[in-house]
Amino acid sequence: MSSPVSAPLLQMTLRAEPDIFVLRQRGREVALAVGLEYQDQIRIATALSEVARDLVRTVGGADVAFYAAGVEEGRPVLRVDLAPLRPFGPAGYQPVSGAVARLVDRLDLPPAEGVTVIRMSRRIPAHAEALTPQRLAALRARLAQSTPGSALDELTFQNEQLITALDEVRSQRDELRVLNEELQETNRGVLALYNQLSEELEETNRGVVALYAELDEKSAQLKAASESKSRFLANVSHELRAPVTAVIGLARLLADSASDPLTGEQARQVGLIRSSATDLLVLVNDLLDLAKAESGRIEPDWTEVDLRVVFGQLRGTLRALATRPGVELTIEEPPHPATLRSDETLLTRVLRNLLHNGLKFTEAGEVRMRADLVDGRWRIVVSDTGIGIAPDLHERIFEEFYQVPGSARGAGTGLGLPYARQLVMLLGGTLSVTSEPGRGSAFTLHLPLNGA
């Protein structure tokens, strides 16, 4: 018979998709009971749901047991054992999501020597209440009596988590922006001081040398802050993508005609959950694309690009978006020869973004794209007769998350234009705008003939 300390806190079976909801919820419940902090509760619950989904699909499920046992680095741990119903074979098991190993402190997988179950653990904080035999017995009794909520409750909880995480992302980005502004202001002050000292070079030579050292330090701090921001965006986007995709898949599963039928109100709520999660996934993908562009991880594939082909593809794919009867989409044929050395995929992505924005913010008139050669460079102009943008906002629209006041009806994430400008810069060009309120906008690309 197991001792009070070694006996499991909770045991359950994992056999079907609905059990994944229950396992995630129970995992969070056990983590809270033993004293894990909120973020660690979410991490271990997410890791459990990812592994559980793999097990249900590949080996038909597993038997799951939660333990408060062992000591790692001087602290007790919450351990979860998942015993597969069938062996994985000689290749063993690797989670589909690479994020699982980062969500827990330790992950043991078959066929590691001596490992017959999938085992994950998370250290319990030192400040948590001591897990005495009496407390463990009380926790087992309480967990045995508790009843898990419905799948819809779990989906709603996950959606609230995602919204909270997104608010934190925005808050930290605002803090980073303030830090960048302060660093830039400090740098301008240092430059002003340098100019003053330069006028008295012979008398203040030692001061100028010290100033150069300070300038180098401030420049390094500014660069480090920018790199930290890009890493933060990339890491948060990766962490958010898996649970957001899970929410969308689970909502689709609930709404599937093969599942138990939902009431009208339940179907509406599941639709709202799926719609919100889809919007969040778009934002997460935009954040990840922007982080890649800012960190220089996007490498253009330089080839000979025919603008006539690019324009023709855009004309065909975007015609379906011009659904307002009072709006005409016109894409003029570029003059011959219409070639340049560039990355066709990145260039198409930029032009599609600009045309899509034009169609979104134009109620009547037209959206037009044309191209011509000016001073040995290609000039591509995307113009519309939409709501227009005030001159003092022309640069702000290229800032992350900024949206023009009054454009909420068709607003997106506020990341499309910053991402487009980053891509144009990678292609060796520039992107600018001319616009007035009520008189439409014109976005102009200047691209070199022979690449960057």
C-alpha cells in the first residue's frame, strides 16, 4: 500500500478529445492546490493539453496520475505521469509542439533508459505551504470531491487568459517605447554636449574622449533595447500561437455537426469564442512577422521579377474584395520592360497589403495601382479615394499598433503598414504616403532596378 506522501493526489483516464479539456482543467486545479504560482499553473496545464492531444491521436490515450513528490534543487515538485495505452515503438515519442519542454522544468520521454511513461514536473515555490502528510491527505480528499467544469467553461477561461496575455504584451511594448524615447532623448543631449565641447577641442580634449565613451555606451544600450523588444515579440508570439490555435480547434470541434448538438445560445457563444481566437491568431502572426523583419531574420530571395505578372496576380486575387458597388479596383499594366531584381513574394505581400487597405477604407470612387520608371528606379503608387489621413499622422501610421482615429469600423491590428515598410527597406526601397482627410491617400514605393 502506498504511503500518504507517495500516493497520487489525483488519478484520471484520458481516452477521447473531451478528456483533454478535463485534463487541462484538473491539471490547473492540482497546480493551484499544491501552491504553484498562476503563470506556472497555466504552463503545466498547457503542456498537459498538448501532450494529451498527441496521445489521444496516436496511441488512444493514457492513464494520468498527479504526485507531489521528490525534491529538485532543494524544492518539492509537482509531477505528472502519463502512461500510454500502447507503446510508441522504437522511435519513441516527441511532442508535436516544441513548446512543451519549455513549459515545464523537466520532461522525460520514452524510450529514454528506464522511462516507460511520459513524465513532466514543475518545482513548487519555496514560499508555498509545506506539503505535510496531513495536508496531502486533505488535498486528495478535496480533489476527489471536486467536479470539473464543461468544455465551454474551459474554452472561455483560455480565451480570458489570451486576452490578459495580450494586454500584458501591449503594456510591456508601451514601456519599451517609453524607454526607447528616453534613450533617444538622452542621446540627443549627449550629441549636443559633444558639439559644444568640439568648439573648445584644445582645452577640453580629455572631456571629449570621455564623451565618446559615453556615446558608445548609450548606443549599445539603445541597440540592446531594440533587440530585447524584437526577442520579446518573437517569444510571446510563439508562446501565444499554440494556445490560440488550440482554442480555434476546440471551438471548431464543439460546433462540428458530428458532436453533441448545441443550443442556439451555446452555438452563438462558441462562434464568438472562435471569432475572438481567430482575431488573436491574426495579431500573433502579425507580431511574429514584424519581429522577424525587425531582427533581420527575413532574407530576400533575389530573382528577376516581372511586374506585369505580379500586377496580374493581384488583379485576379483582389477583385473579389472589391465588393462595394461604388468602388472600382484598377490595376494598370506597367510599361515595358517591367522587370527589376527583387523578391517576388515579399513585394507581392507589400502591394497586397496596400491594396487591401485601400479597399477597406474607401466607400466610393476607386482604388488604383500604377507603376513607372523615374530616375532609374521603379515608382509604384497605390492610391484611393477613401477617408484620407491628416498630415500630422503620416509617420504615426507606420508605428506598431497605431490606428487612425475614426477608422475603427475597418481597423485591423495596426501592424500591416509597419511590416510593409520593414519589407520595403529589406528590398532596398522606401515607402511613403501623401494624404489629406476626405481626399484619399497615395502610398508610394521607390524600388531599385537591381535590388538592395
